[in-house]
Amino acid sequence: MSFSDIAANRGMRDTDMTDEELRERLTRTWATKAGIWGALTTVDHKVIGRRYVVTAFVFLLLAGVLAIIMRLQLAQPNGRLLTPELYNQLFTMHGTTMMFLFAVPVMEAFAVYLVPLMVGTRNIAFPRLNAFSYYVYLLGGLMIWVAFALNLAPDVGWFAYAPLTETSYSPTKGVDFWAQMITFTEVAALAVSAEIIVTVFKQRAPGMSLDRIPLFVWSQLVTAFMVMFAMPAVMIASSMLIMDRLIGTHFFTPEQGGDALLWQHLFWFFGHPEVYIIFMPATGMVSEIVTTFSRRPAFGYMLLVLALLSVGFFAFGLWVHHMFVTGLPQLGASFFTASSMLIAVPNGVQIFCWIATLWGGRPVFKTPLLYIIGFIVVFVVGGLTGVMLASVPLDTQVHDSYFVVAHFHYVLVGGAVFPLLGAIYYWFPKFTGRMLGERLGQWQFALLFIGFNLTFFPMHILGLAGMPRRVYTYSEASGWGGMNLLATTGALILLLSFALLVWNIVSSLRSDEPAPDNPWDAPTLEWATSSPPPPHNFDRIPVVSSRYPLWSDPETLPVVSGLAVDTRELVLSTITEARADVLDTSPLDSIWPLLAAIATGIGFVASIFTPWAVVWGSALVGIFLIGWFWPKGTAEDEI
Amino acid sequence: MKTKVVADISGLDKHGFGPRLPTFWGTLGFMSLEGMGFVLGAGSFLYLGWHTPTWSAGAPPQELLWPTLFTAILVLSLIPNFIVTKLAQAQDNDRLKPLMVLMSVIGLAAVAVRGYEFTQLNIGWYTNAYGSLLWVLLGLHTTHLVTDLVDTIVLTVLFFTKHCPTRRFSDADENAMYWNFVVIAWLPLYVLLYWVPRLGGG
Amino acid sequence: MQLRGSAKALGDALAVLLVLVLPGCTPPLALDPQTPQGRAVAGLIWWFTGLCTVIWILVLLGLAFAIWRPRLVPADPLALDQRAERRSGRVVAVLIGLTGVIVIGLTVLSFAAQRQLFEPADGALTIDIVGHQWWWEVVYNSPDSSQTLTTANEIHVPVGRPVTLDLTSNDVIHSFWVPSLMGKADLIPGRHNDLTFTAEKPGIYNGSCAEFCGMQHAHMGIRVIAETPSDFEAWRRQQLRSAAPPASESAKRGEALFESSACAFCHNVSGTPASGQVGPDLTHLASRSSLAAGTLPFGRGQLAAWIADPQGIKPGAQMPDVRLAPDQLNAMLDYLMGLK
């Protein structure tokens, strides 16, 4: 078959078509079908991305409520609100949910929604895999929370140190659910990272060469690579753990040649990059928001990209600083002190570049920028306490104390949640076609800032005063009561702040006032299409000739023509120059991803109860995957 | 926003091979993350071996015959696999078909030998950490082997039952690439699991 | 020495500041160390905190000025003033360089403290600590087994002599942390870690398990009692003795009850048939100052409460509920209170 035949078989092309007809035909080709069937079969990255965001936020609220309950228990000495069993389940579920079901997925969610729009393509690469990943993530989250509701929650902390997690010390199924939840969410994360890498590599709009990629997209690209090399470690670790528990292997039992520290090495080889997997997309958000609201190009674009790359690389050389008190050889520990300190340099580079951007621009104080300023104030504290923790002697005092609890909340809430909320205010009009309330946003910011610092700053001092983390209660004699009460007060203010956010979102969604396409006068491609975007994202694929296409020409967008309108077709481009290269098809909606995800879920959950489920579960998933990939005779499949 | 058409790209290729396609990069991505899994598994093997020098004590060295036969099959399969790559890229349907059958047969033979290899291990996964890692690394590799075999068989069936658009040739091309990965990933594992414990003296 | 001196000066200055800011607060334990090792770390904490605070304030000043500085308003976001850009570039380059220098400086400080902290001590007294869910087994080993003594949850040490703790665990990972003495080290099954400190003045120093170790992680307190060498020697001799024989009829009944019930399966009382190795050694129970790893202060009433309802006081503890009639409990208390 010659190429011209193929072109004909993919149906009509958009050349010389009027804008109205083009939009109507493309909408018909790309739209998610109405009704429940449409909802279950859709592969539109925007629909999946929105679900990802909402699901992750639900988990954030759930885990937040757990935190509030824990703070109430700790508000005064000898608290009687919770039993130790329940408290231990709460902090495990809080950490696990925040890390695996909120922070990583929400950043992926933003990538799934925004990256295809920002690089100017019609759908994410491997859209069915994308749908599958969402369902797997959802099932994993549901599984662990249902287990919690049935009083089968894990109670060993989010990093689940062996041998406490071995059957001898944790005989209930909680740890197995925890280990399989890891498998679920890591499968989902790995799938998304493959999609993001390929979308950025192959689907950029013509002309978007490497040095014109938006910084948010760069950050998601580096993050995706980090996921690819970090997540296998925790999957291996959790698989070893569940095998120790279910079929009697001996990876972590010292009596039979295993080693308790093997768990820690594998876990933190993932766990430290994990922090950057959460933080790095947030820096991408910061770069976009700072640029837009400073009304000028980001200062030091190249420097920022280099910082991302070097952080991504060095993040894999730091994991041992989580293990400074496990008795490792001093020389080895010293190496990790030096590497952990040095990563402060690229992070400093980013901070300096953002401040220089604000300096050389003319800042517009809309809500998103407030969160970014709050981010710098708070995150720098977390970064500096991170430098403290990198020192072996200093770490021996503060390790596993409330000082560390304070530190990582300054890093993760300050470094990721502040920018994330800024991003919510920034991209909400694109996601929903409605603006969030500015005034409510400012109030929310003020409460967040005050509540956050009130909750977590005292914890630094509590740690130095000897309060270990993960204690369900403490004695009056410890003298920790006052600071804890302060922290609890702060937590309640935080709760109020999030209540305002929910209120703001609900009232915005109920208003009738549509958001403009580009309410902030932002420079990147996602603002070149309508709010919310049509199913096919862009009527015509943009051509990019600068880093800030919408600032280069605010009136007219250069585009290409010649794509099919009756078949889902998109432009593949070359990796470095993004020269338009191939017109490829993009898969149709399908129920198979959901079915395969359910089969995967059944296999994972069943394997908690019988190891044979691994065998028949794999066969089941295999059958569904064959169904998924079996050609259905449509243009998208065949030509 | 107003738009202005600056180029018509309807004349671009509608298909390609290798790095021009997303699936190539997707396959490469999965190969890297799975490769990372192998590296970490092998790292755990060396770590525990170093931490407990006597960890395989009590277990005599593993038999070499079957794993070596398995390795030979895998290495030799690289030749027909290379031809598959060339024929797929040439879109030569007639000559590709028998080779796909051959690759399926080779895959089945490899799985059969691997199955026998498992029965010849002289230590249980439940005996000690050495046994656990031996079984798990072998199992991890077998999973990859079986996955690619199933994919090869499904593709072969497609070549015989459905008409053969260009897309199927690039599928065969990428499947062959993945087979190379399965073979190459095995070679260091073979040395690690069967030779290092002999050379290391325990 | 000079480094330490200036660290102390800086520390004192900051401590004064902290006291002004937080009226009525005593300094946190880690910043009020009682050993040279603890002081080395505290000095380091002060240095890092001081420098980091200064950096943080400078960053915020830069941020504030970047936001509020007066400026000309170019209309086109892409029209950059190249001269201003180059100037910013130079400033950023200098700042990056400074960051590097500060980070290297802090690394060197850290290495210096690390050497000081982990240098091997001559003539140290070695004490073996074994972690259990949820208590500490304390063994003063001696080549002469008659000189070996075992106790629990309280460590007596002589002042002025380095003490090295040999740490391991019998079950899960624990971590030994007495913040006013020095930093922590983990107790890991299958491994041995050590921790050295030199108490300088007599006193009682409290600490706890710092690594989450299961349900009662919160109630795994440890107490270090530093004494003059002569007091320590007296204590040691007293602990080496076998258990005091029961002094009253009631105590005798208590002993019989102890030996015939579940108690003896888990607890050891030297010189009696009770030789269980699962729970804490009770030979000199009544000489200790706390119960159930710091859960309760030691006293007859608390001991009665603990025996009557261990699962109410420390849910999940290995100590089972033992049903005793009131007179049996009384006899048991008479016996145990006599184990000085």
C-alpha cells in the first residue's frame, strides 16, 4: 500500500476547511462519548488528568483529616483520644496516602493534563496505557482505604522498616495490603512516566526544539526519568517483603542470611529520589507562574534546565543520609554528607533564578504568585534544615525526631503543596473554564501560611527537646505539652484554609461566568486554545518559533494544516529539533484498559491471600492485554 | 486566537520504523526500568553475599548443564532475531512469516529448558537468603522471557490470520528489539547466579 | 579548640536570643548537653542554625526587594534590558559561588565534628544493650561470669570515664537516644553498633527509643544514671549479689507464688528458681526508679497497678494479665518490693 492510499484511507484532511467545520469534525472524531460507557472507555488525557487531580485531592483531604485527628491526640500529654493501634495506623495511612496516593499522583496528574497541551499535541502518547494507569492507581488507593475501614490497615510507618514488617512482628494482613498498594501505585507511576517521556520526545509541536520546551515540561520530563530509575527499587523491595511474608523467603531475616538494612538501602534508593519526584514538578510550576506574573522570560532558562538535570542525577547519590544512625562505615557516611550538601547548590540556583526573574520583571500580584512567594519563604527553611540533616553528627541528634518531621513538612508542603495550590489557581480556568475567586484565594493563602508555620515550626524545637517521631503519646514530665498544643492549633487553621479552597472551587464551578482563553496573558501553548480545551486540544497544530509563542505574537498563532479530521491523527516530530516527521494515528476509546486494570487489581489483591494468584493473575492480565492490542479493524488500528 | 496556516504537512510519512515511532521509545523506556530492576536485584545478590560471606553455605554450587544450554539457545536465537528485524523493516511478509514461527518455537524451547532449570536448583527459596535471591532473579527473568514469547506468538498469529499493514511490521521490529533485551539481560545474570558463587568461594 | 570556643560564644549568644524570644523555656535537651560528645554536636547545631538563619534572612531580603523595588515599566514582556540582565547574571553567578563556598565550609565543619565524635575512647567501660519490644536489656559483661550483671531500662555509669554502649536487638530495629548525652544509634538485629559518651557530672538523663518499633514505641524510655565512681562501684557490687531473701511471711508467699505462676517463665531472679529470659531481670527490681521502661515511676502503688493491669497501662506489652486475688497481689508486692 502506498502512502497516498493510506492518506486517503484515513479520511478527509483539514486543508482549506473552514474553522467551524474543522472544529466540529475534529470534536466528533476525538470526543469522549456521552454516558457511562463513554466515561469508562475514554482515553482523552484531559478527562483522565482531571480524574487523577480530583482523586489525588480526595486522598489529600482524607490524609489531612487523619493528621488533624493525630494532632488532637497529641494536643496534650497522655492524650486518650486514640488507642496506640489506631494511632499507629493513622500515621502509617497519613504518610502512605500523602506520599503514594497524593503527592506523586497529583504531580503526574498535572503532567497528564498539561504536558500534551503545553507541547501542542492532541493526546498523550499511549492514551490507553494512561487510562489503565489511572484505574490501577484508583484501585490501589481504594484497596488500602477499604482495608483501613475494615481495621486491616498497616501500622508500620510509611517506610515500613523490616523486620518489624515481617510476619513475626506484624501478623495481620495490613503490611501485605501496604506492599501491594506500593505495587499498584508504582505500576501507575511507571506507566505515566513512559507516556510523558514519549509525549515530550515525539509529539512536540513543529519547531519546539529542546531549548524552547516550557520549563514545566522540562521538569516533568526529568521527573519521568527519575521515576523510571527510582520506582523499580521500591517495587523490588515491596515484592521481596511480600515474598518474605507469604512464601517464606529470607531477604530481611538476619537469622537466615538476610539483612534488615537491605530493605533500607532499597527503600531509600527510591525514597530519596521520591522527594525530588514530588518537588521537581513543583519547581516547574513555580517557573511557569513566576514567568507569567513577572511579565518577562524566566531568568536563566538554561541554568534552570541544568539545575533540573543535575538535581535529577545527584538525587540518586544521597539515599544513605537517611541511614546515618544505622552504623555504616564513617568514610561512606562522609561521602553522603558531601553529596547531600552539594545538592543545595542546584537548588540554590533555582531560587536565585526565580528571584532574579521577579527582580527584572514587573510582578502582578494575583493569587498564584502569592503562593509562589510563600513557597520561597517556607521552602528555603526546609532546604536549610536539609543541609543540617546532611551532617552526620548533627543528624545523630535530630534523626527520627520531630525536627525531621518539621523538616520534611517544610520541604514537601512548602516545596510542593504551596506551588501546587498556586498551580491550581493558575490552571483552574484552563481545566474548568471558570476562574477561582481571588479574594477567597488570598484568605486561603494567609490561613495556609500562618497555619502551616504554627503547626510545623514548633516541631523543630520539639525535636531538639527529645521528642521522637511516631509516639502516640508523651508524659507530662517531658515538657512537650505547650509546643504540641501550639502545633495542634496551627493544624486546625490549616484545616480551615483547605475548607476555604473547597468552598472556592465549589462556588466557582457553580458560577456562570466563563473564563477567558488566556486570563493571565501567559506565554505558553496551553493558553492558545479555549478554556477548557476542545477534545482534540487544538483545531490546528501550532508551529513554534520561540520559547514564549504567545508573547512573540499575541494576536495570531502560526499553525500547520494537512491532518486527517475523520481519523485520530497527530504529528510526530524529531527529538531535538522537533521537525514534523510522521503523521501517526492515536488510539480510539476502549474498555480494555479498564478490564485489564480490574484483572490486574484482582491479581494483586488475591496474591495477598494465595501466592498462586501471581500465576493465574498474570494469565488473566495477559488475556486482557491481548484483547487490548488485538487489531479491531479501525483506521486507527490498521492504517 | 486567530490562526495562520504556515505549512501543509499532509505529505508526511504515515508510518516509520525505530526511533521515528513512539512505540520504539516506549519499549526502550520499559527496557530501562526493567533493566534497573535487574540491576537492583543483582545488587541485592552481591550486597547480601558480601554482607554474609557464608550465605550460600550448605548449598553445593549449582549444576551448570541446563543453564548453559539455556544460555546457548538464547545467544543463538540472536541470529534469526536479527533476520526478523531486517525482514520486518523491509516489510517482506512472505519471508518473515516462517521466521516468526521459528522465533516462537525457539521461545517455547527456551521456556521449557528454563522450566527444567528450576527443577535442578539444589536449594529452596525458603532455605536461606541465597536461595531466595536465586529463585527470585531467575523468576524475574523468566517473567520477561514468557512475556516476550506470548507477544511473539500473538504477532505470529496476526501475521497468518490478518492482513498485514505496515504497523504490524514495526510491531515485529520492536518485539525483536525486546527479545534482544531479554537475551542481553540474561548474560550477566548467568554469570552472577552460576559462576560468581563458584569463583567467589561461597 | 578555637573552633569550639567560638562555637560556644556563638551558641551562648543564640541561646540568650532564644531565651528572650521564648520566655520561660528551658533550652531543649540537645542544646544543653552534658558530655563532650553532646557539646560537639550542639556546637555544630548552633553554627548551622546561625548560618542558615542568616542565609534565610538574606534570601528574604532579596525577595522582598525584587518584589517591591521601583522600576520602569516596559510594555513588551520580551523586551529585556540586556545591560540589566548581564548585571543580574553576575549577581546570580556570585551567589551560586557563595552557596558553593558555604556548603563546602559546612561540610568541613561537619567532618571535623564527626572525627571528634567517633574517635575511639581508651579505657572505656563497655555495656551491652539489647533492644526488645518494648524495653532495654542492659548487660555489664565481664570475662569473669560471676562479675557479669544484667539489669533493664536503667544504665548506671561512672562520671569521667568513657562509656561505650554495644547496641543490638533481639527483635525489630530500635534506636537509643538520650539527647542530653549525645546523638542516637540504631539497635539492629544481626548487627552491632556502638555509641560512646563520657558523662561529666552526676545526674539522671532520660531518653527513649527513636525508631518506630511497634505498638508501644511511645513507652520505651531509657534512663542513664551517672554517678561518682565510688557510687557506681557500690551500685555494681550491690547488683552482683543474688536476690535478697524474702523478709516476711507474706513476702515468702509472694516468692512461692512468683515461682509457681507464669511470672517465672519470663523473668529471672538470681539465686531463685525463677530464670526466665524473656522479660526484664527482676533480681534488683526495687532498686530501679521506673517501671515498664519508663512508663510509670517506681513505687508500690504503681507496681500494684502494673501487675494488676499491664494491658491497660501499656496495651500490647508482652506482659500478660495475671489474675491475682487481692491477698495474692499483696504478697507478690511484698516480695517484689524486697528485691532491692
